[in-house]
Amino acid sequence: MIRHPKRLFRFRRKAAIPAHFWVAITLALAPISQAWAKNEPINYSLSGDMGAQFLTFSDNPAHPDQSNSNPQPSFHLSPRVSMPLPWKLDDGRARITAKPFIRYDSVDPQRSKLDIRELYLFVDQGEWGMRLGVLQEHWGILEGRRLIDVINQIDLVEDPRGKEKLGQPGIHSNILLPDGQLDFYLLLGHRNRTFPGRKGRFRGSSPVVGEATFTSGASARTPSYAVRYGTTQDILDVGVSLFYGLDREPNLILSSSTNTYTPEYRKVGQMGIDIQATLDHIVLKLEALERRGLKKNDNVSAVSTGMEYTFVRSIGAWDIGVLGEYYWQDQGVDAPSSTFDDDFLVGSRITFNDAGDSKLLLGVMIDHRRKDGALSMEYETWLNDGWTLKLSGSMFKTKYDNILSGLKNDDYIKTEFICNF
Amino acid sequence: MKKILLLSLCCTFTLAQAFAAPQSNTTDRGRSIAAAWKGTDLGFRDNVSTMEMNLIDKSGQTSTRSLRMKVLENPAKGPGNHILMRFTSPESVKGTSVLVHSKVGASDDVWLLMPALRKTKRIAAVDKSGSFAGSEFSYEDIGTMEHANFKYEWLREEACNKLTCAIVKQTPLYPHSGYNFIVVSYDTLENRQMKVEYFDRKDQLVKTLHLADYQQHKGKHWRAGTLSMSNHITGKKTILKMADYKFDIGLNKREFRPSLLVELLE
């Protein structure tokens, strides 16, 4: 996935998981401890990945506090444990899943962290299912921008493209309908977006280090609510979603005395639509968002469209896909200027169909109004059965002094060796 | 007016006869052989199995993947089985899943789950002639060959190993097939598919699939133990070894819902 690196400027952290939530998790774990006490065998599956990552930059950093360390090495470990629960359910089953994520970064302390990506109790009862705990959810279908993806907060310091997300505490219930499904979410506790620290790369001249603030009487404990209806009708997959609660994307307030940004979160209500038409040769995608806040500047209308066409086995066994996406956004004049107001992405996805299952994604994101852009690539191949090599990188091009110019020295290549277990 | 009607009716009749007469023999014979093969499969309800996939390149280098496979028969009481295949090893692909809803008269619906992204992606019809997980099988090849999806023509009978086989030419009727036609060998004893030859859009033989080590389940349903697909263009080969067949598990259609692929990973 290619995501525009400009996003990283609109953005910090600290989990606010309510206490009653942990009580619920502990209760859910009770049957396991029982089995343990009775010395019964516990079935569980362990999988996950760990890896070493090296960020190599083309230039020295642009801002005074940033570290000169180049490359910037870091390590991660993310095991995933899943355990069926010995509950008696008529036609269903229950299990518990845990997936922590640990990153140690040698340069930016903000990037070193332990986050609970997932930790939930899952109950599946035929036509009805429920997850209770810390969740991950993905909405949206476009490659370069996830407009309607609102359940989880972005872990921006982990991945400047915004691809990684923090675990979200809450309850999700899912009801199957004859030709679709309904999903309800009660999201408990707000997660603040993570940002690179003073020493870190991928930031503007002012780091986002201030304590998060909340407007309109909200706090980090304010719950959010979401519902989504999804249906498949022949070639069409359609989803309609509603969200009410704290917006995941903060306003950044610059403090001139300290030259730092403070994120500010506000209450919004929004409606999202996602449509995919899977035609014979081509996949067409559309996402639309209408957001309303208390202030006029919180109102947003946005539309993203995209298409992907694949030439199967075009060069030898290679499948070559061509993709194009366009993003449009309308927002109040005083609002934080959107980086996606009139942008497009042109890219290509190559599946090599070789023994290493290699894949390459190339893309150019162009903001033709601001005359800047970013070139991105992602490549992935197996080294052997357990190890994967991932290479990714971006080059930023900016003509005028704008939001992207803070990144002008941050052209990078990320080399990752990942061990899957 | 009446005259015209009568005339056109006559015309239609003779035309239909003219077209039908010369081919009815071989067409019917081909169709009934394929129907007999499909008939042995009726009522299997559901089955699970394991699959070992060996990819062999020109120089003979082999890489191995393991999968678990679930098949549900006609859940909508119409034609079209549901197939779910999930990689169990190596670790780098573990969890990657392919879901196929076979269809009649239309190309199958195919979804791909990439576990790292925890996202399910629907694949465009044309892409289904593309490679399944780097193997010599395409998504199209792993579908269930619904009976109504082909035009049939019986070609001949010939010896195949120790058996006699009926050779049937099958032309796909669904859109965007990667093949102009396939030639299937059915053994005359049990109506099992023993060999499939795939001819591309230029009528060139591109691949040959050999099916062997058949075993009968529930006293009726035949399942091949070894499927080897040779690509004559690239010289590459894929061998599937099927094992641990179990029937009547009580799989429900929920497990074959694309939106629940992620959640039912474990």
C-alpha cells in the first residue's frame, strides 16, 4: 500500500484503556485459568513475526534536533497467540486471541513501544458473532488513501505511510443477513495518534510532542460508536457506514513559544460509503465521506475513486496490474489544509509468480495543485521458507515551501528482514 | 401474416435440425460422460482435506507449500460448490486463503485473503486465468468444473494406462476463460477424470494435468490423491498431493462467507 507521506504532519500517543475493560478481559480468561488449574491440556496456536529494519536516508536531516544516525536500525517482535475456549456452545465456538507488538528503535524513543494490537474474546454463534477486547478493523478498498477507515487510530511513527494501526478497545458484534452483514461497534477509550519524536525523521520543523487536548467537552474516555452495513449484489460490493465520536485525525495546534505541535481531537459524526465493482477486466472503486463537526471547519466532504486493471501473464508468468486513483476533498478554509484535496496516484503492481512469491508495487502520488509529489515502491520476496525480505522507499519532490518541504531530506529506503514463525 | 409465421416456423425447425443432427451423437455422448462423472460427486455434502503443493522449476528445484482445503456442496441448493483453501506452511504465507464460489454460466467469484493486511480482496474475472499462488494451476483450474459450464464433444476412446478412456473435448461457456477448450479423459469403468489437456486461445496445448491415486469415499465419491500439472511452455510442473480426506463434517456456509475469512482464520 502506498500512502502519502504528507499525512505525518497532521498528527502522538498513550493508551487510554478503561479499567472495566481489563476486568472484562480477565473474566474472559477465567476458563483458561480453570483448565490450567485442573491440569487439562490447553490447545493454542502461536504464530507471528519478528524482524530487523534499517531505514537508510539519502541526506542528513533537515531539522536541528533530528538524529544523524544513518541508517536507523530497529527491531520488532509481534507474536500472535490464539486459543479455543472450552465453552459449550450449541452451534458455535469461542476463542481468545492476543497479538502484542514490540518495537525497539535505536534512534527515536517515540518509536520504541509496546502496543496491544489485538487481545479479544471471539464468540461465533452461526449467524451472529462478537469480538470483545482490543480490536483491529480495516474498512475501505483504495490503495493510496483509506478515507472511511475510522475504527483504529494510525500508528504513524511505526509507518510513515500510515499503514500500521494501534489496537482499539471495544466491542464488535456482527450479524449475518441473507445477502449482507451488519456490524456494530462500541469503541471504548480514545487512542492518540503516534508521531515521530524530536530525534526522529519524517517530521516537519516542529515536532508533535504536546499533550493531546479535546474540544467540545470530550476526553480520552469518550466512547465512539460505529455501524456498517455491507452487501454483495452480483458484481457490486457496497458498504454504508456511520460513525459518531472522536475523530481519529487531530488538528495540530502550533505553539510558537516551544515550537511544537499539540494535537487536538474533536467530536464528529460521519457517514461513509464504499463501493467496489468487480468487472471482467477491471476493478472499479469508490469511497465517499461526509463529516460534520461542531465547528464549520470540522465539516469535510471527500471522494476517492480508483481502478485496477491486470494483464495476466503478460511477461512470462508475470501478472502486471495498472492502478490509478484520484482523491478529492472539500474543507473549510481555516481547517488544517488537507493533503488530499486534489491528488492522484498512478501505479503498477507486479506479481512475479515465482518460487519466492515476489511482489512489487510502484506508485507516484501527485498533488498537481501544490506541484509536489512522492514516488514510492514496495518489494517483497521470500528468502527461504521462514524469512521474508521487504524493501520499500519513497522519494519526495516539492517545488514550493509547503507542508511536504519538511520531508525534503527524508528520501529513504527501508530494508526489512522478517522471520515468520 | 399466418404464412410468414408458418414459414419462419418451418425455417427454424429445419435449421435447428440441420445444426443438431450431425453433432447430436458426439455432443450427447460427451455430455453424458461428463454428467456421469459429476453424478459420482452428488451428495458428498462437504469434505476437508490437506494438500501438499510442490512447485518444480525447469532445473528440477522444488519448493513445497501445505494447504488445508474445505469444500461445501451446493449450499444454495443450486449448482456451484464453495471451495476454501488456506496455506498452513511455509510461515511466510501461512493464513493466505483463497475462496471460490463456483458458478454456472458466469465466471466464478474468487476472493483472496492476505493475512498480514487482514483484508479480503475480490479478484476480477479475467485475473482468474492467472496463477494460483505461483503454481501452474490457475484459479480457473481449481474451480469445480460445473457440468453446465461446458459444451461437450466426444472424440474417441483410447487406452489409458490399464484402463480405457473416453476422450471428451470441452469448450468453456463462461466468459474470460484462459482456454479455448480442454480435452478430458474419463475412464470408462468409473467415469473418473484421468487426464486434462488445456489448449490456449491459439489452440496450442499449454498444460497437461494427470490425476492418479484415486480413492473412493462414502462408497461413491472418487478423489484423486495426486494431481500433476505440467506446463509445456515453461517446462515447470506443480504436483498436488491430497490426503486426510474427511466427509460430512457439517461445514456451514458461514465458513465460506468472504467477509468472515479473516475472523475464521484460526
